[in-house]
Amino acid sequence: MRKQDIEAKICGALPGAVVELRDLTGTADHWEAVVVSDAFAGKSLIERHRMVFAALAEEMKGPIHALTLKTYTPAEKSG
């Protein structure tokens, strides 16, 4: 799956999010994502991950086999 497509899905679900993606295997099916979003404020780690996984629900059924997540609010990332 293309990096741009993953970024677009996440940003569509979390407007204003900053997404950094890294292809872990070179095969475009195992990804590491760092997602920074105001929407994560007040949310637990599991809630944050569920928000991202919900945006990629269809992709997780096939084109994406593994997704490692790091989720932050802007304040957490900058400080």
C-alpha cells in the first residue's frame, strides 16, 4: 500500500494530524506510524490506537499486515 494513501486515510479521520510513516520491510505492508493529533487529548493509549486503526479498518484486512503506532498530542511531541 502506498504511503500517501495511508497518510490520507489517517488525516481524513483525524483532520490536522501530522503523520510520519516508515516502511519496515520494504514491501509496503509492514508500517510504523507516528501520529500527532489534537484529537488524542484526554484519550488513553488504547483509545488513540483504536482511532487510527478505525481509519485503516479496510486496509488492515489485506494490504497492511502490520502497523506499529506511536501516538502523541502536539504538546507531548514537542515537549
